[in-house]
Amino acid sequence: MGCGRVGAQLAAMLDEDGHEVTIMDREPYSFRRLPPSFGGTALVGDGTDEDSLRRAGIEQADAFVAVTQGDNRNVMAAQIARHIFHVPKVGCRIYDPLREELYHTLGLETISPTTVGAKLLKDLIEG
């Protein structure tokens, strides 16, 4: 869910590796970020809407990733994927490091580019 820079790059990488990929975004214009070689499905929809998720094939999904610009949307979609559709692997991007800690306690697997970036820059200036 989310066809921004990260979502488009991830979808392209998974597609290139031979995975069956469906990428969803609320804005059709976002799909311009996908490479011409993308062989997956680009679907206009809302990843927090159960009907949109069903159209995307979530009931057969092995993994779900939420990488929109909104922490709340990402967490909500991840919770829906995990608890309603029982997707085995669910991940989401969380910008706010304080929220990330809370979501870990809820059992969500998250990545915070804020934390990752800060650690890499700290290593750069200290190392």
C-alpha cells in the first residue's frame, strides 16, 4: 500500500525477483513511479478499506507492506492485514520514533526511516 518512492521501488524489486505483486494507491498518478518493466498489478484503492484489500487479493497474500506518508493509515492498514485477513508477514513504515515503540508493543513490525537515518548519520560522523 502506497506507491511513493519507497513503495514503487519495493514493488519493482519484488516483481524483478519473480514475486506476484499488487501495489495499491489512492492516486492513479502515483503509478508513474513504477518502471515500464513492472509486471505486477497497479490498483487504485484505499488500503484501509476491506473491499479494496479484497480486490487486491489480500486473502491470498503472503505479505503486506504499508508505506504511505501517514503513520496512522499505515498502522491501521497493517492491523487490518494482520488481524482481519491474517496475512503472515506484515510491515509498515512509521516516521515517528515514539509511535514506533508503541506499535512494537502491539506486535507490529515497523521500520522508522527517521531512526534508521539518524543512526546511519550518527555512525557517519562518529566513525
